[in-house]
Amino acid sequence: MGLAAVALAGFVLVAALFDTGPRPVAETARPAATSGEETVTLSRETLSTNPLYLSGELRSVTCPAPELDADDPESMEFFLHEVTDCLDEAWGTHLADAGVSFDPPNRIYWYASGQSPCGTYPVEGTSAFYCYANKGLYLGVEDIVADSGHSDQAAAYTFLLGHEYGHHVQGEAGILPQYQQARGGGGENHDEWTRRSELQANCLSGVFLGSVGSSFPIEESEREEIMQDAALRADRGDSRTHGSAVNGQMWTSHGMDRRDPAACNTWEAEEELVD
């Protein structure tokens, strides 16, 4: 979904293959806050009480996985568009039913370097990103294959695509702009804000995958591939923006099992669950 470094100027969620808030607390009486603290307080409340969490289970859509030859760019591009059509249908209907205004993302599935409102692409180690500035869903048709070790697993690519699409769902629901504001005022905890956002995108991808499980289909072998991919996209080295492999897998699995965005409220989760 995989997965993102944040550029606040354009607000970009970037999927780095090897490689989002402070921990929500109960609002209690406390000394008068500075303007920065007021920003974080407002954002905590908004992020953890968003209407998305009251929208119910994602309805099943029929989405059989297209035949995929990952080393054939035409096959991969066709696959990406077909699965994005399913994502548009599933999330568009769901958010409309919840009273949330929804526009599908702009698809930019690249073969060559280019420029987005969030910066140039590609950059080293990055094969996909979501740019909130233009609601752009950016994936490198060949780059995602190279960065995935030329995997031929459709479910893994669907997880990556679903993760980036999850950032679009966050944006349409009003979570991304509030997250951006909160992260900007979050001081030393900005990496924790980022992990909460990224793990939520994992979970939202899982919600979609769970909703198409019977038609895609998602059997045990596909689920194992998805879990392996979720672990692959966890934090490596000194990076602390995507969470541990265990937590990446946990939130993905939770979304798949529950099929309900309410399961993805990472903003209320205990710190160890977003570490």
C-alpha cells in the first residue's frame, strides 16, 4: 500500500518498498495550551472520531484478479487499472453511503520519470506514492516489479495498490489534512503520527482485500503473500515511519478479518501497536 515519507509542502505519501501521530489521550482538564498544542488536540479528536469509523462493513464487490504477467508492462498496467476500478467502486459506494463526498483518485501509472505537485519521481527505493495535493495515485509500472524482486503474486501488488488507495480514502474522509496539521504541530512525536497514518493505510488495504476475498479470490496462499509483503514494507534500519513488521501485518490482517474501517482507527491504538 505500501510505505510513505511525508513532504508537508505538497503532502505526499510515498511507498518505499524497504523501508503516520502522538498517541491519542483522553481529553482532561489541563493548563491553557499554546497554539501548537491546540492544533494537536483538535486533530486528535478529529482523527479518532471521523465518520469513516461509523460507516460499517465494506460491501463485497466482484473483483476477479486479472491474469498477470508481472514482467510484461502492458499486463501490469492493465492489472493496475482493473484493480483500481474495483477500488473506485468499493470505496466510492461505501463513502457515498456514509455521506462522505468522494472523487476517485487521478491515476498516474508511470514508465518514465516525471514531476508531481509533491515532487519528482521516481526517487531511490520508491515505487509508488499518493499525492494529496492533486489526489494523484502514482505507481511505477515497471518500478513496482523491480522493487518487489519480480514477484508474480497478484495479491501482493493489490496490497500495495490498496495501501496507496487507502491514503486517498483518508484524504476524502478528511483524515489526511487533519493528520498533516497535527503532525506539523506534533514536535518530536511526528514519526509516531506518520506510523499511525501508514498502518491505517495498511488496514484499509486489508479491508478492501477482505471484501473481495471470495471473487479475487484470497485463499491461504494469497494471504501469506500479503502478510509477507506487509512485513517487507515495514521499518528498516533507523527509519521509524511505517511501524514494525509485526504491527504492519497485524493491522493488515485486522482489516482483512473485520472488513470495516472501524477496525482501522490507529489513532486510538496503544503506542506498542503502532511502534
